[in-house]
Amino acid sequence: MKSCRFCKNELKTEFVNLGMQPPSNAYIKPENDHKMENFFPLITYVCENCKLVQTVDFNSCEDLFTNDYAYFSSYSNTWLEHAKKYVDMISEKLSLNNDSQVIEIASNDGYLLQYFNEKSIPSLGIEPCRSVASVAIAKGVNTMVEFFGEEMAAKLPKADLILGNNVLAHVPDINDFMAGVQIALKPDGVVTFEFPHLLNLMNFVQFDTIYHEHYSYFSLIFIKKLFAAHGLDVFDVEQLPTHGGSLRIYGCNKGTRPISINVENLLNDEKDLNNIETYVAFSNKVKGIKRNILELLIDIKNQGKSIVSYGAAAKGNTLFNYCGIGKDFIDYAVDLTPYKQNQLLPGVHIEIKNPDEILKTKPDYILITPWNFKEEIIGKLQYTRDWGCKFIIAIPKTEIIN
């Protein structure tokens, strides 16, 4: 029996089935091009009881978040700007100073905590992947290389602020995780989490944000239940443009802060997510996107045109593997992250190169897979207009940008 990772209710209702897929960040070394890869079913269900959308577990977080994990947050200027703006805002809002304690869970390469360092506000990063944690440590960000949970939280200093950006979805045991948050939080402390909003995922058919590393997909309806189960209130919420539409929720120990009207307003916006039929309808929208992108790529290739992919992002790997987009469509991919360059995309084995390759080969089309950064990427690629290159976006609708 498949059971909900939060309430243990039996999972019966399928949300979307994206077929057999490799782990999205399991990049392949060229010498292993012809070796067998691990593929796992990428199937999501919605719990009819608590409304948590979740994957079915086929591999452990230790297998997914390895010491050679290749996602480095600091390679996006847009994300760095977002992090700095958050640090400025929350420092003022909570009157943080050099007597305060900040803890970031999944602190990656120090992309955010570096800005607390600049303000001389004591901070600690918790990051299980040594590849990215070592970069943070090298830049002077205090970092523990461990997975966060209830047992680990007992070793930590009590925090005025606990934050986590795009980490909740990566947690297989969310009850253990939230128990740890409650333990590490000061009585009058605040917790903020950011995560892609399930309502946007569904409204804009962002199925490519579903992959094995993302165990759960959140609405405020569910988050409120999760926090309440661990003695916490959600006292405010903001809607953000990041990652195709995210939520930033503010939490506190139960009864310690007034609840903002923003919480009630957003719950009202989500009212259709209380109906199981809303979730069931999503799968057909995903199939439509698949047909549209394949029709477009087939038409372009039949004209003898060349296509490359910008961004070796996890969301692109989900898109390519689900749609069967391989080397017969995409000449190569490029990515700014040196750690990914000269490797192959998982599953489809498209070669990843330095973005400088674009100027050498002058492709006719560039398919941008990290569509959440499309403005930044198109800005960087303005020079491709010199030879008439066009951009392709697959999500939320398949389109060509001239």
C-alpha cells in the first residue's frame, strides 16, 4: 500500500505519471555514455485526506543528494539579487543584529548567508552535499555538512530566524523535518520557507518542476496543516514571481503572533484545491504540452534547422525524458556551471558545453529549459540576434520568441 508521507492515508488518486526517468541531477560522464543508468517511475499522487501532492519513493535522499551534487545557486544573478533583497528585508523586519542567530536549511553554496555575513549577523548553514557546502565554507559561510532533522536539530543553537528556500519539497520525511524546525526555533523566533506554489504548477502546467528530488508539491492548504501538526502557526504569506510563482510563508510558535489577512485571502484563492477532481484533470494538460513541443521540434528539424538547449537544469531533464527529446532534436546543451560542463544530460545523453559554444556554432534556435530565468537568459544571449537565432519556450505554453 502506498501511504501519504504526512498523514499516512492510503494514496489512491494519481496526479500525473511522467514515466520512467533517471534522477534529474545524475549527470553522466562521457566515458560512461554506453553504461546502464538507473531509471525510476516518476509518478505523483494526491492524498485525498490532507491534499498533499507527492511522489512515490523509489530511491533515498542519500542517493539523490550526493557529495557530487551539481546544483550551485550562485550561478544565477537573478537568484542572488532575490537572496540579497530577502536578507535586507528580514533583517529589518525582525531587527536582527550581532546578538541574533540565523539558521538556513539547505544553504547550498552560501548564496544567501553571505549577505548575513556582510551585516555581521551570526548565521549557520545546514547543507548535506559536500560539493556545494565546500564552496560556502571557502567563502567564509559557517556550514555543517549534514541532513537536517529532529535528531540533528537538538545539536543546534536556538534560532531567531530559520529559513529554507526550495528545501521543503526535497524532504522525504516532512514530519521529522518540521519537528526539527520546532526544536531549533526560539520561543519568539520566526521561520520562513519559500517553495513553488502548487496552484501555479497546475494553472500553468509546470510539470517539468516534478522530479525525483522533489518529494512534495505544496499549497497553503497543506502547509497550514503541516505547521499546525508541529505546534506552529502560518502567520503571513507572500506570493513571489520566483520559479514560475512561489510562496514565502512566515511561521512562528503557536499563538505568538497575529495572523495576517493574507493567509485567509490566499486560502480563498486555493479553494478549488479542496476538490479532488481539480487534481485529476491535470494529467491531460501535461499530455497536451508534450504533443505541442514535439510537433514544433519536428517541424523545425524537418526544415533542416539546428536547435541547442540553454540550461542543464533539472526541469529540462524532466521535460526531455518525458517527451523523448534527445540528440535527434538537440545538438548540445550549454550551462554556466563548470561542474556540469563536459558531462551528459541524464537519460537523453545530450552533451553539456560552455555557453561560448553558441557563438561558434550559431544555432537557428535555442530552447530555454529554465524558463523561470528566461528574461535573464535572453538578455545574455542578445548577440544571437546577429544571425537571426530564435528562442523556444515549452512551459507554460509552447512558443517561439523572435
